[in-house]
Amino acid sequence: MPASDYAGLWKLLYDWQTIIAGAAAILGGGIAYRAGVIQAEATRQAAEKQTSAIKSALQAESIMKLMDKFDSEHFLEK
């Protein structure tokens, strides 16, 4: 039965179903948006941790190379 054929109690029920479905859609969209924001924040934090770990590894590698260079016999002779 098309919506225009609803009258009385059926029209009221049809209108409430539309309102509830609209509210559920808005709520679902809000939940999806919030989940996306949370996921983006988690991704950013993971990227920062990984960047920090890479920096630490590169610093350690640089220090080791400098120590090898300055402790070498050739450098000590000079």
C-alpha cells in the first residue's frame, strides 16, 4: 500500500517508522564517523611509535659507525 493510502492509525505508524529509521540512520552515521576518528588516531599513534623506533635505530647505527671510525688504527695514528 503506498504511503498516500495510509490514514488514521496507519499514517501515524508510517510516520513513526520513518522518524525511527531516520534517527537510526543518523545515529549509525555518527557511530561510523566516531569509529573512523578513533581508527585514524590509533594509526597516527602507531606511525609515531614506528618513526621513533626508526630514529633510535639510525642514531645507534650512526654512533657505532663513528666509534668504529674514531677507534680505527688509521685515525689513532693521526
